[in-house]
Amino acid sequence: MGRVSQAQAEENRRRVVETASRLFREQGTHVSVADLMKAAGLTHGGFYKQFASKEALVDEATAHAFDELTQLRNDGLEQHAGQRDAAQQALIDTYLSIEHRDSAADGCPAAALATDIAREPGDREARRVYTEGVSDFVEWLATEDQDGIARLCTMLGALVLARATQGSPLSEEILTAARAALTATS
């Protein structure tokens, strides 16, 4: 079997990082390398040509997930003509939606990766990236009247609880209550 070109190798790496980012948010970072590579449409043996370890991939996939969140916020600002309050409210509405509850793979990395990252040693790159991503999100959510930490805690807590109670009426009630609480104090 011939060697792949540098461009193909870069494309394969990108595909693995994107696939890992989605799978880790959906299933947790315990997903096996074999399952991850299969989902990416690549062979298991190719993994170690691209990454030094699974931990290195967790680091990179975490950064990728937070980059997607930053892009979502930037797109919201652009869509709302730079009106931060309107962009924040639209993001809150989307965040606390049934669609977001049901789409962990494409959802917020702060909610989806929290328990896995909490188990990582404090000196790991994934923890640093996660902490920085949460800090940026908090800063973006802050308003003159509201603390960004309280807003994120409300959003993240509601999303996690809604996912855990999915299939019961309580799940939607949690999302509705959190949206109302954040709207009432906006």
C-alpha cells in the first residue's frame, strides 16, 4: 500500500479530530481508538501516525470543540449586526432548546465534556483548554447586570439535567424554567 500525500495526511488528521470532537461530546472520552478511527472511516493503525497518544487527541479535540463554540458566538454576533444582547439571547434560546438537548455530539463542550475533563490531571492540556474555553464563554455571557458565571451555570446545569431526564416531562420543564430565569433577569 502506498504512502498518502501530505495533503491527504492533513485531511485525515482533520477528520479524526472532528470525529473525536463529536464522539467525545456524545459518548465521553472513553471511546476507544478503534471505534473512533472506524467512525472517521480510517484504519486503527493510522492513528499513531497522526497522534502521539489518545491523550494528545483528547487535547486537540477539546480545543476543536471550543473553537466551534467560539465560531457559533461570532456567527451570532454577525447575524445580529453586532448587537451583543440580541446575540446572547439567541444563543441562550438555542442552548436551552430541545434540539441542543438532543444533539450532544454537536453541542456545547462545556456541558458535554465536564465530567471527563474533571477526571483529567490538573496539568493536562485538555484541562487548560477546557478552563480557558469556559472562561471565554463566561466573559461573553456577562452583561452589565448579570454575572457570566451565573448565566453559564444556569445554562449548563439546565442542559445537563434536561439530558439526564430526557423522555420525561421534567426535561422540557427544566429547559423552559432556565430560559425564563435568564430572560427575566436580562
